Amino acid sequence: MVVLVILRLSLGCHFLYEGTWKVTHPREFTAEPFLTQAKGPTAPLFYGMLPDLDGRKRLNIDTVKITDEKGREKDGLQSAVYVAAWSDQVEQAKRRYKLSDDQVENAEKVLAGYKNVLSDYLTERQAEINAYLKGLDLLDDDRKVRGDDTPTRRQRLWERQETFRAKAKGWLTDLDRWAPRCRPTCGTCWTRTNARRRDGSAPTSTRCAGPVWSRSISW
């Protein structure tokens, strides 16, 4: 009896630890590989737990005016989702750390640099991304066709879906990973050593003002 109680307590502590770790380390744990394998009538429910699973919002490209390294305006391709999230993090840093005018200017230069890199990346892959999005629309249309719900057809649709997702994963992984790379850049401006509030006191945190941008995006 005692052994069973100890065993149950040990299992409970283990499950509690694992659950707590997943909540406190959201960037290091994801259920995406499990949820994306869902099939059958409940599959859309599981897919809905993964925001912008196919990247339709993140890969929605617009032509806008951006500023190059020399301060000149030019036309560039941008993803509104990424730009909005990055801009929001810069604004949060301004409010939280009371950045000086020089630090604000530097932060804006960092943001402009990311916009230029994003534009170059999307321009290079624009044709492929447009073809991918068009293919997704065709796949959705094929799914709506009634009268041919055979296992063979369902398998073909599944294989097409997985092919599309594999193609988009490379782009989305590249774009989502850009945010952590900004940490050293931010840190040079906003650490306890270098940053100072307008009243002369140091910030209360030594971390970069912006958390991982990709995790703060609302798809």
C-alpha cells in the first residue's frame, strides 16, 4: 500500500513538473508535430489550435514604402504581421525603458534594417510564395467538392496538404527566427550597463526590451 502511494505521488510530481515546465518555457515546447497529424472530421478542430498553420497571414505580402540604409524611400515587399509585431516591440521598449533620443533613433534604425532584410527575402521568393498561396486556394476548393469521398481521394488531398506545409515551413521558420537574432543588437542599447532612463537611473532589467517577436505575433 505504501509503495502504491509513493508511486502515485511520484507520478503526480512528475506530471506537475512537466506541465509547469511547458507553461514556463513556451518557446522550447510545441505540440505542433502532434496536432498537424490530425485526420478525420475533427482535424479542423486540432488545426485551429495552431495559429496561422499554413502561413496565410504571415505570407500575405504587400508593396509599401520603406527606407533603405541611406535614408532614401523605396518600394519594398512587407508582411504586415511581422512589421506590426516588430514595431510594437520597439514601442514597448520606448515606454518601458524611457529610451533617450539617441537610443530611440538607434532602435528605429534596427527596425528599418529588419524591414529591408524582410523586403529582400520576400522579393527573392515572391513568385514561389504567390504560387503556394494560390495552390492552397485550389486545395480548399477541391476539399469542398462533394460526391467523391473515397479513401484514395482523401489520401491524395492529405499528401497535397503535407507537401504545401513542408514548402511553407522553410519560409516561416526563417522569418520567425529573425526575432531572437535581434537580442544582441537590442542588448547593446538597452542593457543595464548602456541604457539609462531619462532621470539618469538604470533600467530595472538587463534583458533586451523585446521578447522573441515571433511569439508575440497575433496571426
